Amino acid sequence: MGLKIMYMKVFVQCSIAFFLCAMSSAQFDINYEETEVPEFKVPEPLTTFSGERISIPQEWDTKRRPEVYEFFERKVYGKVPGPLDKVTFKTLEEGNNALGGKALRKQVEITLLKNGKSIRFTLLIYLPKGVSYIPIFLGYNFHGNHTVTAEDEVLISNAWSMNNASLNIDNHKLTAASRGGRAHRWAVDNIIEKGFGLATIYYGEIDPDKSDMNDGIHALFYEKGQERPKRDEWGSLSAWAFGYSKALDYLLTDDAIDPTKVIVFGHSRLGKAALWAAASDQRFAGAISNNSGCGGAALSKRRFGETINVINTQFPHWFCHNFKGYNNNEEALPVDQHLLLALVAPRPLYVASAKEDQWADPQGEFLSAYHTSKVYELFHKKGISEAQLPEIQQPIQNTVAYHLRAGKHDVTEYDWEQYLIWAHKMFNINP
């Protein structure tokens, strides 16, 4: 009887997902044809809004970068309302023989305090044993730290979660039934064996991924009677980016970690957040965007797959309110996502796509990396020189890197293999 009920739940959730997908396509008239991409002009990366040409790195740093960043901050992702009152760190658990004895494990509680209110999130860290000054990847996970590996010691979050039948998540509550359920996305053993560390956070502990904006970090900053951020203040993507930076605050205090080699990583919506985190916090040594799509690496003006109108309608809490002014109005944008990527320059940047992930527009993600390369070349860093989308599984591994993987919207072993090869090259690390 219990098995029958479980299958019925799976059937119902899959039916709902199918219905929503079909409804989205009908409601928004999604374009998947290159011949239907509108004519558009990519904003020139090295020309200011007033028409001044940028010719040296100093001019980028003092003129072009500040105005581009300020536009994204006010009109797209939203600004953080102010500083926190206090940030504290507390080690909750340590293990000296993790992952079959090859790694050290640490779980650190980070508390953010503002206006007499606080939220807490847990940073799960794996580091290779017998190594010092370790480079590390920092990334959010979607369904709890305990889904990243099957280790029983990994704590289970009490935070709200999206339901997921494949991970046995029901009633928005995380349980041990999903332990190790997303291990395939993290390649922890490979990361450790290659001399890197991994730090991960459940993103719902920073801000639950729903349009109610009273149960995450936003509420810490509200004035009396306020229930939502102001028009130019942070949406959830900016809040998740802020959380990345607060995790970095801790990582910079850990003597085992190389503070100059913390690489921010994100998949899908969290790839969008990772790019904004790297743009906002230049302490990050580099950034990896995996299948980040609209509002991430993909050019908005192409109107291919997910568009600004679609993303703002389906996920109204992700961006600041001002961004809704560009719904069905991409041509009015004085920027595009290649300029978000440019805000990472001259630090190493990796953009990755999946062939079957047309919703995220692989062509638009690649072209964004191509167009941002002008800024990297200004800093004498090698970008992407050809505007032709590379063949499947033929990675370009320069300071601006890109690959198109076979398959669907996911993080795979192939992706991590490329990220590790690239990171060794970019950060002069011996495998």
C-alpha cells in the first residue's frame, strides 16, 4: 500500500511538472529556432554609456566597470541594503577520516545578525588529507548538504525545501531519505584526489526559493512595516550571492585553505548567483557557471528559450523589482550578460552548457563568453577568439573557458573533469 501511494505521488508531481511546462510554452510562446532570434546589437564592452572608448585596464577599472556594475546592481539583481551587524562562526563537527579516510570533514555554522534578528546556515567542507594551503570550490546545493555525500555524519537542515519525489522530499521537509541523493553532481572523490577542497551550503538556509520574502535573509534588513525589498534592492539571487560572500569570510580564516584560490561554482539558478557573487566580491579567485541560462551567462537579447519575461513571471523573487521593466523589452537594455561575465575579469571564468538544455540557450551562453573576451584581452588574458560554437565535448580552456556537453540540464562527471583540468592550469596547481 505504501509503495502504491509513493508511486501515486510521483505520478501526480510529474503530471504537475508536465502541465506547468506545457502551460509555460503556451503562455509565453517560447522560441527554440535560431531563425526566429531577433536582430540585435550586443552592447560594446569597451565603450562607456556616454560613448568613451576604453583602451587600458585602468580605464576599465575606474570608468567602465563601475557603471556596468552599478546598472546590474540597481536594475537587475538588486543592491544589498547595508552591512550586517555581526557575523559569527562555530564549528559543529569535524571528522579526520572522511570519505574512506582520504579527507577531512568540517561543518561550520555561520550566523548572520542584523537589527536584533539572525539567520544561520551550515557550511560543509571536505579537504584532502596531508595537504596544506588548499584551493577550494565553493558552491550551493539544492536539497541539503546531506545530499552531496552519503556520510551519516553530515547534518540535515531544518530549512524549508522544495518537494522532490526522486529525492523523497515531501511536505517541504528534508530527511535522511535523501542522503547522498545528489552525490553524482559533486564528484567529491575526484575533487579531493586532484588536491582541491569542496565547500557547500544548502541555499534554502540563506533564502528559501519561494516568493514569500519574509522567511530568509531579507527580513533581517526590513524597516518597521516592510514586507518586501525596495524596487532596487536584492532579490533572491543577490541574497544567495551575499551568502557566498559570507561563506568566503569564513574560508579566508581557515589556515588549511589558500585564500587566493577560492573558486565560486554554481549550477542553473545558482550559476546565476555564482556569477553575481564573483562580480560583487573580487576576493573570489574565479567563477564557474554551469548551465546558468537567462539572467546568468546567456545573452538576454536573443530571446531564445527562457526569456526575461518568463523568468520574472515564474520566479518573481529572483531579481529586483526594477528588472521587470525589461519584460518583453530586452532591446532597451544598455547591457547584456556578456557584461556580467566581464565583471569577473581578469579572473578566470568558465561557462558550460549542455546540448539538450535549450531552455538555457547554449548558443547564447557561448556567445556571451565570446563577447566578454574583449575585456579579458584588455588585461592580456586569453579568451575565446572564434564566434563559432564548438563541437560537443571539445572544451576551450583559456582564462575564459567554455564547453558544450552532451546531455541535459545537470552537473556531470564530465563537467567536473573539465573544471579540474582548467583549475589546475589557471592556478598553477600540480595534479
